[in-house]
Amino acid sequence: MSSQGSAGKSLRLLYVAGGLLALVLIVLYSAGVFSTGKISPSDQVSAAGSAPPGGEPLRAELVQVPEFYEAVGTVRPVSETTVEAQVPGRVLKVQAKAGQAVAKGQLLVQLDDQQFQARVAQARQGLAAARANFDRASADYERVKKFVQAEAATPQNLEQAKAGFLGAEAGLRQAQQQVQEAEVALGYTRLLAPESGQVVRRLAEPGDLAMPGKPLLSLQTVGGNRLEALVREGLIAKIKRGDHVQVDIPSLGRRVNGTVEEVVPAADPATRSFLVKVGLQPVPELYSGMFGRILVPIKTRPAVLIPRQALRRVGQLELVRVKSADGWQSIYVTSGQTVDGRVEILSGLKGGETLAGGAGDES
């Protein structure tokens, strides 16, 4: 019985000793006795030498950079035309595909024109009959005038001949108008490109029934693109027509220069925002419908910027080489965004330092 009690007491003492040892280890670790191998952005690594480690010395600059409000929007063509049918008819041919460039006057869609050809033929026959009737009435009128002068006809005969002549003349003009209308309707069966541009959407196929007002093609005419975005009402005073702004196109990974062309002077009641249209510089890879952001400058902030070639990466670490009184030292830094081709340094530099160039990535 006494041997079991002694064993239990020894086990409890062992648990207490282990707990005390763990507590001491935690305290020592918190005090920094054990090295973790981590390097903070302000740590320095000495580098011997008084000459620049690579290339000409560079400069870290403390500058004021703008902060932007990003107004999201969509790229749209400056001018987009919808090709619609003006007369009913069956679609025979569609001569354009999406993305195809077309010239002004080029045939895009051909409708079935048989009934319109028949109307033109019928109208021309009516015109021929009206012209014959006019010629006969005109000859009768001239003949009766001569008879009246020779006192071989009465004034009443002259009035009747004149009335017949005037009626035939009116009938001829009406027949000419009918021919013109029939030819115009026939021309509507050939849908031509109103301007040079590019086909954006093809909305009809051969065999479809075209009706007046039904879109058949969507055509982006030559004139570039623009970004249409909504800007909240609190910032609309900061953007005006004619302002030069930058537009971020994430799919292209670049920013495009633009000019504010239009600010709709009425807010959307649902979103309390204003529609802003920014004309964009020509970019070959930019297409209608792409996502973009208008960068509206709202304020400035201080930032340390360094040339890209001054930043060196070693694995997951970033460092720069800074000139000091003792030579060149490597300082670990934290980088941020790229501003005008230079890298922003979030920690490690204060601005004004002389840096070494020729840096790069190392495994």
C-alpha cells in the first residue's frame, strides 16, 4: 500500500516539474533568447565596399502621390449603329460576321426581293400607260386649241381638252411617284453599311424573317472607344468635362490615358451616382464590353519611391543597398504598388537615401 502511494506522489512531482520547465521555456522564447531566423524590414545586413555594388547610384525620393477613387464601368464604342430592316422579307444572305471590318456602302444583308421586283415592274407598266395617256391628252389639247383659233371648235371643247390634259399630267406624276416608291422599297432589301467600321454583333441568319425595326446587325463605326462609369455624388465635383484621367483596364494589365467627354448632369435616383463618359486613346487590344475603372484623384499622400532596378529579391525577402558612412549596407524593405514606373517602399526607407542599382531576383 505504501509503495503505491510513493509511486503516485513521484508521478505528481514529475508533472509539476514538467509544467515549470515548459513555463520557463515560454518566458525565455518571449524574451528573444532563442533566434527565430526571421528578419524585420528594418534589419540591416552589412556589405563591404565603398563603390556602388552594381551600376550608377540611384535615389530614393519622398514624393506626394495621388490617391484615387475607382469608378467601375464598361468600355463602349463612341458610335454604335444598329442595322435594321425597313421592309418585311426573308433573309437570303448575311455578308458579315462579328469582328469583321466593313467599308461604307458594303452589302451586309440581302432580303428576298421578288415581290418588290414585281411591284417595280407593275409600277413601270402603270407609268408607261400614264405617259401614253398624257401624250394623247396633250395632242388632243393642242389640236383643239388650233381648232378654236380657226373657229372650228367651241370654247367648251377647249375646256374639256384642257381638263383631260391636266388630268393626264397628274396621272403621269402619280405613276412616276409610284415607280419611285417601288424602287425605294426594292432598295431596302439590300442593307448596306452606313459608315466604315466593325461588326460587333450578328443578330440574323439566312432564313430568318426580317420585320421593320428588327435589328439584324450591330455595327461599331470608326471613332474609338470610351469608358462609361458611375461616379458617386460626393465626388462628381472633382471630375469635369475636358479633364485628363487614367483608366485602369485589368484584363490588359495596363492603364490607358483618357479625356472626360461627358458628365450627365442628373444622378441616378437608385444609386445616387452620375454617369461619366471618358474617351480613350486607341489601343489595339481594347474591345467593347471590357471592364474598366476610372481613377478619380481625391487627395495626395507621402510615399517613398525607388527605381525598380534598385529593389532586390532573395526568395520571399526584399532588400535594397543603401550608401552609408561605413560603405554600402543591405536593408530589408517592404514594397508596395508601382507608381509611374517606380516601386513604393512601405517600410525600411525614409526617402533621400542613395541606392545601388543592378539588383534583381535571386533564388
